[in-house]
Amino acid sequence: MAIKLAGLLSIALSLSGLALANPNPKTDYDVIVVGGGPSGLSALSGVSRVRRTALLFDDKHYRNGPTRNMHDVIGNDGTPPDEFRALARKQISEYPTASWSNQTVMSITSIGTDKVSVFRVADSEGRNHTARKVVLGTGLRDLLPDTPGVKENWGKGIWWCPWCDGYEHRDQRLGIFGPLADVVGSVLEVNTQYSDIIAYVNGTQNEATEAETEKRRPDWKKQLAVWNVTIDNRTISAVKRLQDGAKVQNQATHQQFDKFQLEFTNGETAERDAIFTNYPSVQASNLPGQLHLNVTNEKIVVSSSSMMTSIAGIYGVGDANSDGSSNVPHAMFSGKKAAVYLHVQLSREDTESKISKRTGLSHTELEEEANRVIGRNLEPFWDDVMGRR
């Protein structure tokens, strides 16, 4: 009898070991989202609607924070960015699994294994939070020059996206700020809205930059001539606002009438009504570098199908990622895409955990169970994560 009991105990311990072979760890949240802009909000909404527990960190710094109004955002054309974010937070807060923090994320540390992703997130109050997945919607930061007047008027008549701000200043006198090599690309984006275009290349035009431009665009002079673009090589010392388009506008025709005086180092001046810029941008957060993510040309490299970064379990969305665009609709799309993919990935992990615990259900039955929760429209994602493609 003792031998039989010992044998049964051995078998029980063996089965117990199998049950714990691939357990999912207990974490504070399923998902932690870093960034409270459109991409982070979209990711939080997506995971909250399928009842994943999630915490969003929003340190209140936004790339489009200085912008008067958002445009080309269906249903929100003309909405100020702060109003958009406030409404989004109000609506998402209706989901009981969504949580918020206005602290800054100081570090993210992987504490999982090769098979299971787990992350510890430390905030600026010294608190630690754990999650199985992390979404980075940390955005970009525009490197604005120290020229007086540029930073002060950024997003208010001085802008970098013609889709976001160009229409409200259509048919006005446009100035383009940036190096000579970027002028043609800028003109191709704005030529349908402006006929009076002067490119202020700020002293960058010389033999070397003309040769560089010739390599990139062999017919650059002809292209500029087609659109009657003038190049002004004087060095700008300051930009002074003469008129505020927030106050002088025609709401019926969706027009804003800003006016700027450009001051040059030689003492001369010029006037423009709107200014389109070509300034570089960098990652707004040090987290991608801290995590040693693959960052190329200041973009977090992600899989186009999942938004996953070079570290399994970490996703990059919005302006910060590499999937080819920088605007609010893109940010929202990428956030939702990451939310759907990581949710299904979590369900896959939950399924495998149930199988390892000998629930009595087959792999197919467990998949069917998860599918009923997720929805049949996500069947293609199951194919991806289950390795059937």
C-alpha cells in the first residue's frame, strides 16, 4: 500500500510540475501604455474594450500640444488637441479596467523569461508596476532652432504638416523654412494650395549644398521654376508676429489669417502669412534607448503587422514608430492595431497556460473559447500568432 501511495504521490507531483510548466505570471496589469496622445489613448481604448486591465501613463507632454486645432481627423476636424484628449479620457474612463497615472515613466525592465514577457515599470514617484505587455506611444520631439519667434509661434501659423494646417492658410503668402535640399519635397506637398511661395534657406545655399541637391533631385531647379518658387538665402535673425490667426479668421470658410515679419541679419525684413518648416525630429523619450530597441532614423522599428518592437512584448505606436507616417489618424490606427494584436497574443498565452494545467479541454476547444470572447472578425490574427501563416 505504501509503495502504491508513493507511486501515486510521484505521479501527482509530476502532473503538478506539468501544470506549472508554463504558468502565466501574476502582474498588476495586462498592459501598460506609456504616452497620453492619440496613439496611447487608442491603444488603451482597444484593450479596455476587451476587458484587459491596463494603466496609461500620461506626463502631459504632447507633440501637437501647441497646435490650435487638429485637422484631417474625421469627426474631429477643427477640434483643439486638449479638447480631443479630454473627451477621449472621459470616454475611456467608462471602462472599469482602464487606469490612469500622470507620472513620468523612468524605466522599463524586462523581468520575464524567453517564453513569457513580463515588465516592471518604475514611475517618477518611485512606484513599480508590472504588466505582461507594454505599449510605447512616447512620440517625437521637433528640434526647433533658437531663432527668436519660431518656438513661440510653433503650431500657430508656423507648422510642418500641410495636411494638418495648410488648408486654413490656403492661397496666402507662404514661406518655407529649411535647408535647400528639402525645398523641392516641400513644394510638392503644398503646390496645390499656394502660388506665392518663397523658400528661406537661411544661408544654406552654396556650391556644396547645390551639388547635394543635384544628386538627390537632378532637375530641382526646373521643378522649382514650374511652381514659381523663389529662393531667398538671407540669414533669418528673428520672426515677429504681426497678426494672430486665432483672432483674425473666417470660420465660415475655415481660414486663419496669421502674419509674420521676418527679420534678417543684414537689417532687411520681409512678410509672410504662413510658414512651412523642415526641421528634424528625435525620440521624445529616452525609454527606447534605455531598452536598447532597434531605432533607425529616429524611429522605433516595428513590425507592420503587429507594431511589435525588437523586444517581444513591447509595442511602438504613433509618431515614434517606423511604419511610415506622422499624424493623428495614423497614431490612432497604430494604437488600435497594437491593442488588437497584443490582446490576441495574451489570449494565446492564456490558452497555452490552460492546456499546460490540464483543464481537460483540447487545444482547439480552448481556441474556440477564446474566439468567442475576442470575436470572429479577428480570426486572421489567430492565424498569425498561432504560426499557421
